Amino acid sequence: MKMRTILFGLALLMSVGAMAEVKIVAHRGYWRTAGSAQNSLTSYKKADQVPCYGSEIDIWISKDGVIYVNHDKTFKGCCIEKSTAAECDKVILDNGEKMPTFEEYLKVVKQGKAELVIEVKTHDDLARQNLCIDKALNLVKKYKLQNRVSYIAFDLAACLRIIEKAPKGTEVYYLNGDLAPKTLKRVGCAGIDYRDKVLKTDHPKWIDECHRLGMKVNVWTVDTKEDLEYFVSKGVDYITTNEPELLKSILKK
Ligand code: MG
């Protein structure tokens, strides 16, 4: 009986511990707030103020080799991959900022505390995508931010290149939702970063499977109170959300 009570207590502590450890990642920065816009420098600062554990961005490389931070392949008429830096610099975000370069972004991250989750977008040309990865890694090194960044990508080839080229211990997560944790473990991924539907409906067992393998689980993009509470209860490691304040209030309870 006594042992059973102790075990129950331990299980309770472990579940509370797991819930407390959920980390907030702001999806494309914290942009659903005054003065902000997706992937803007402000969105990082706002995420840092919440405070979020991490702030996510998306990166593309321009035709002449400058990395820009934006989600869309073509944004306000500018296809980043096929445009020059001079053309990309003319793009204005919804909050009035210019579209930031990755280097401008890193300078702001250097001043903050939140980690940066860097999504390497799938480029049309693999060689350009590889160049984007190599240059991004060099810039992160230049600003000595290696210990404050992780990488995510839909393209497994991108994940593999980052794992190969980044300093040992750099966390790389795969986004596409189609590979089992054990497959990703074999190639050196730190964990999965999967869509909510994959982890709630299609493969709910992958959360525990990841943890058994010593891997981490991130889930995106979770925005409703009900879904946030669901994934908090499942003990995922990170939740990527457009509603970081809502998640913060749930975690405080
Ligand atoms: Mg993204």
C-alpha cells in the first residue's frame, strides 16, 4: 500500500513536471500584437517580452546570396529566391519595417534572451538551399549564437545537411509529419516538429515514442485553448503557437 502511494505520488510529480516543462515558441515571432508583423524584428522582440522560450523564423536566400527572413516564397510580388538583395530590401512588411535580412535578425536576437528557431524553407534549387544553410550556419557562428538556435525543415535533405555541417549538439527537427521518430533518430534529428493533426489524430503514439528514444517533441501551430490544453496534458516539449500569451496563461494555472 505504502509503495503504491509512493508510486502514485511519483507519477503525479512526473506528470506535473512534464507539464511545467512545456516551452512556448512564437510562430513567425509574436505578430498578433500591436506594431508587429510576421517575421519582423519587432515580432522577435515581442516574443522575448512575453517571455517565450523561442521565436521562430523562416529563411530564404536571394539570387545574389543574401538570406532574408520571410515565410512566403513570393511576398508582396517579390520572389526572394529569384530576386536580388536590392529588390528584397524594397519589400515593406505590414508593420512598416523592411523585410529583414537574416544578419539583421541575428543582431536583434543577440540583444534578447529568446532562442531562435530557424526554419530553412524548401528552395526550388537544392544547390541554392545548401548555400542558404551554409551561409546561415556561418552567420550564426559569426554572432556566436550557436547555443541559442535550433533548426527546422520540411525537406529531409535540409535537415541532413544541417546535421552534417552544424556544431555537434545543434538541434535539428523535421517538420513534414511522415517519418516515425526512430527513423529520424537514426539520421541524427533531435526530435519531431509535427503538425497538430499528426500528433493528435494520425500518430498520437509518436509523442511517447519520441520520449522513450530520448528525443523531443514540438507541435505546430496550436492556437485554440482546447488544443493548447490538450498538448500541454500530453507533455510535449515545445508548442509553436500564434497565441503565446494564451499559452502562457494556461501554463500559469
Ligand atoms: Mg515556419
